[in-house]
Amino acid sequence: MLADAVVGDVVLRDWFWLYRPAAPSIRAQSIQVVHSAWALARRGHRVVLCVQGGASPREVLGAYGLWPLTSLELVVLPASNSLASALYRARFLAWALRTGGHGIALARSKRHAAWALRWCPGRFRLLIEAHEADSALSALAGRDPGPVWALERRVLAGAHGLI
């Protein structure tokens, strides 16, 4: 288990992004996720971020005007969704075991958060990044919001915070 490091009045933590954007990409969420992970790593936090693409970590960061940092583990997953999913899940499980319940998983995807809560309960602290209530969007579109509402409730019940 890794202990939290303290530098001045800042507690440095281990972070894992429960989201795997395509990168490099011009999509806003890819730019936001890569820059946010990089900014946390630059401040000394240990960050694991998996992206889907084909470029090397250096090429991904360079496309965003960033440079490699020792505290940022940027994992480039293959373009194949099936293989990328398996490798991403294995990487998360290894991270959760290594951090021993002290790491912070930041979920942009409720589906990824639900999976992580089911397979590693109590092994991390979950923060949810939410832009909208998917259940409300389902209802507005005329679809049954029940299944989405159930997913949202499960994920929010396991979360330590909401962004």
C-alpha cells in the first residue's frame, strides 16, 4: 500500500481516470481529460490515464502542447475496443490493488464507475464528473429513464464526491 505523501500543506494522491478517451483528438473531452491529468501530475500527484489511439505517450502529450512527467503514467491502449477494454480493466485492477484503498478514481463515465465499484469495492475513493443527468435526458427523449436512473443511483451511492 502506498501512503499519501504530504508536501507543505498538500496531500499528494494516486489518481486513475475511469475514462479512456481517444487521443490525440480535437474533441473537447479528450483535451480536458489529458490536460487535467497532466496538471495533477505536474503538481506531484501520481496519475494513471489510459487513452485509445496508436501514438506513443510522448506523441499524445506533444499533440496537446504538453511534455512527459515522471508522475504521469500515460497508457496508450490499442485502437481495438475489445483489447483496449481488457487492458484498461487490467490496468485499473492493478492500480486499485497497489493503492490499497487510498487512490482516487475520477469517473467521467457512469458505466466505467459502476464497473469499478462492482469489481473493486472499497479499493478506491470515487469522484464523479457529471455534466448532466442522463436519466432526465432519457425522459426528455421519450425513453424509459428507469435503467439509467438505477445506474446513476448506484454510482452516486458509491461516490465520495461529485464534480
